[in-house]
Amino acid sequence: MPADGDLAEAASVLRTGGLVAFPTETVYGLGANALDARAAARIFEAKARPSFDPLITHLADAADLESLVGAVPPAVAALAARFWPGPLTLIVDRPAMIPPIVTSGLATMAVRVPDNEYARRLIAAAGVPVAAPSANRFGQLSPTRAEHVVRGLGAAVDVVLDGGPTRCGIESTIVDARGERPVVLRLGALPVEELEQVAGPVTIRPGSSGQPVAPGTLAAHYAPRTPLRLSTAGATDSGVRRGYLAFRDRPVGDWAAVEVLSAAGDLTEAAARLFEALHRLDATGVGEIVAESVPDTGVGRAVNDRLRRAAATWSSGH
């Protein structure tokens, strides 16, 4: 885990406009000072991220939300009180101190408090809110280990803090609770069922046909470098060396590489291992990855969401 000296150095880099990759409970984030437009612009440049895709701002403590945005709607406050720190991102009105580049010009802002001690200590030491999308090239597999960050972004990052593998392995759930009925804008590590225990029935709208109102909602996203298709999509050229991503049981047939997400059939374990397994399959040199869906309940919904978007990247002519 990062030493105190490493955290202090990284905090200084953030304060002075640099980029720091750091662990959270979900995936590794690529952080910059959210109050500094030039620093935020470096995130978009390093990731080759389109300027229309907004960033998530990370806070050290839930109490910092009111200090940043002023009055917080009761439903938003209730979700923050229950699930922060944790893998829940909430939509709030953008305060004037947050430059428009962070929100891609939107009047709203995505914000969360990560459930990772080192992430919160880093943000607290920096003394500024930290804008941080996943620390990878735009549209590619999210990083769940520091080596994924180094391999994907290299010298574009000033400091990489190695906190070991992330616990959840999949991004945060994004919710807009400012209206009468909360809207889930991105499925993620916090299951909808748990949200509804606090918020009541929610609307699930994890997609965007125009400018995204939240990160990670484009139809094609989260893709490995190797072409990926869902196992339900039918057969392809048998001459291609293929890898298989299985939920619980190893597949029958001649596969060059196989990754099993959870031999016990545990959806939480499957989510935690999803991107790690895809990174490994990507590194085997196979010509195609065939991915099996998981049960579409709990965090399994988010796993299937990521697989569908990864497959869409290739079916759309990546």
C-alpha cells in the first residue's frame, strides 16, 4: 500500500496541476485537481477522452459535499448518508468553483466519496476535490491493478500509487436522485436492489443517445483490444484462436485460453474479477474473446452491462 511519503508527494502533485493514478474500491482513478481547468484538461488528453464525456469528482468525506455545492436535496443527502463512502456516484448541481470542463459543460456534476482509505487520505492531503475517471485509455478496459495503469497510460501519468487489486473491480453506480423518482444512469458496483431499500423504486436508464449526462454510458465502451462477442451471438470462423470468459463452469470445446469469473457462482466475486480476467485474456494473443453473460440480478446487471458495451464496440466496427 502507498506509504505516507508517497501520499504526500502525490497530494503535492495534485495541488500543482499534475495527474495521479490512485486506487479506489472500484477501479483505479486518474486524478487531477477538480478546481483547476488546465489540470482537468490533462485528464482528457492523457486518456484521449472526448470532451463531451463528463468526469466524476471525488471527495474525502461526505461532509465535504455541502461545503462544495451548498444545499443538498434531501433524497441525495439520504443516499450519501447511507452509501458513502462507497461505490455510489450522485448527481448534483455544478457549483461555480468547478470549471465547466470537468462536467463537459453540463449544469450538473457527478460526485462520490470512495471507500478506500488511501484514496480518501490522498484527497484530504491534497485539500481539493479530485476529478478522476478510470485510469485507462478512453473506451478500453478499466484498470483494477497499478500495472494496468502503467501499461495503458505510461508516462502520461505523473504518479501511480499502487494499492494492490481493487475490491469491487467494477465502476460505481451513478444515480440522479434530484427528481421525484431516482434514476440510475449507470449500473455499477452498488446493486439496484440495495439502492431501492433506501430510495424506493428507481428508473434504470443506463444509456445515452446524445451527450452523456454521466460517465460510462456510451453504447460502446469498456472494450479489450481483442475483438469480443457475447456467447449468444453465434459462431464465428473456427480457424481463429479464441479465448472464453465463463461465469462459473469451464466451457466445452477447444479454447486457447479460459477465464472463470467465479467457480462458486458468486456475482460479487465475478464483478471483482471481470476486468482482471479480460486483461489476462487480452494478453494471451487470441484472435477473439467469447464472453458468457452472468445471472442478471444484483451486481450481475452491471457485469452484463459492461460485457454488452464491450461487445458493441466491436460489432460497431471498432
